[in-house]
Amino acid sequence: MPQALLLKALIRGCLFYCLLLSLLYPLAAPAAPLCPAQHIDREVVVRYVHDGDTLHLTSGEKVRLIGVDTPELARKSRPNQAFAVQARDRLRQLVRNSSNKLALRLDTEHLDRYGRRLAHLYTQNGSSIAAQLLQEGLATLLAIPPNLNGLDCYAKIETQAQKTQRGVWQLPLYQAIHSTELPRNARDYRRVYGEVVRIGEGRHNLWINLVGQVAFRIQKNELHLFNALKPRELLGKTITARGRLYEHRGELRMRLRSPYALSIHPE
């Protein structure tokens, strides 16, 4: 009898102790999915990862992630860009953690000019792969119309990665640079800011010229996407634009494809 009472006391003591631990150290709730999809078009199986933003499916399709651009891997005489290998390896890990099975969501345009499938991809926990790469600073936002669905969420996550200088955002190349300090041989991805000194219009383009022979180009058939920013009224304002630079007749130019590529500084 005393042994039975002792056993009951031990059990009660253990139960009390476990309850106390659960109150003091509650189990962490599962992390909410990053930028989850409103719907899924189909399930897919990944055969292998090509680079940080491109992978191949067992169906034979080559998929290019919508909404992001990752640093380029070495090609011919060009070396790996910073964080290119890390972006590829992280995508491989995300795919592997999801048992190579992903959910695919299409957008408005399904194929790019290279015949690649354009899609948003999600892991088994419902998180956007693009959002996870952005969160870790292994990708930058790439908004190309008409595939702009869900990019508000991507943009918020990228902004946080910028603030904390994660991944590529710690590199000098990714810091905003004034238009007068931009090297004349500057190419590829850049963030450029400066005062607008001229607004010009041609038959097909609206031109926003900054001090220092730098011009941003918006095609008129995409101008409606920028309505909220009123690009024709930017004269005298300081703006920042992001995208790929190229040179034309001694002038550095950048094509702006969506409002995510342009911001106006507060006065």
C-alpha cells in the first residue's frame, strides 16, 4: 500500500513538473509560410537545380522563378558573381528539404523568350521559394510585367533583407550610388539615385534624365503601370531606380519595367 501511494505521488509530481515546463517553455509554433500561394496549379517533381533561379523538372520542363534574379554562375571567361554559388546551393537545399516535390503556380505569361516555364514555386510547408531566397539576401526582386502577382509580398521581404544587409546587400555593388558618381563602365544590376533634370518623350518611350548623363527609360506601353508615381511630374525630384545598366552613345541607360524599380525620395 505505501508503495502504491508513493507511485501515485511520483506520477502526480511528474505531471506537475511537465505542466510547469510547458508553461515556462512553450513549444515554438511552426513558422508561418512566406508569401503563400492563393492557389496552386499543379504539383511538380524537380530533377535538378541549374542555378539560383532556374531548375529542371522530371517532366522535361525548365522553370524560371518569377519575381527574383540571383547572381550569375561562371560562364565562359566570366567568373562566378558574389553569392551565385550560395544561391544555387540554397535552392538545392530547399528542394531537397521538400523531397524534390514542389507546388507550382502560374502567372499571366507562361513562357519566356527562351521557352522556359515561368512560375512561382512553393515548398511542402507552403512557403514561396522566391521569398525565401529574397529573405536571405540571395536574390533581388525582378518584376517583369505582366507577371506581377504577389510581388508586393516579395518586395516587403526584400526591403527587410536590405535593412539587415543580408547576403548581396552587404556588397558595395548593391548599394545605391549617385548618378554623378557612377563609373562610365558600370553595367549589370545597379541602384542609382539622383535629381531629375529632364523629362523627354519619344514615340515609344518616356525618358527620365538624371544629372550625370544617366537616363531611365519607360516604354509607353508599360507607362500605365507607373500611374501612381506620376513619372511625367518627376522633374526636380530625387529618385532611385534599380535595374540593369547599359551604355548607348556615351550615356548610361536603364529600362524600368515596373513601379517596383522606381522610388521617389521624400521632399
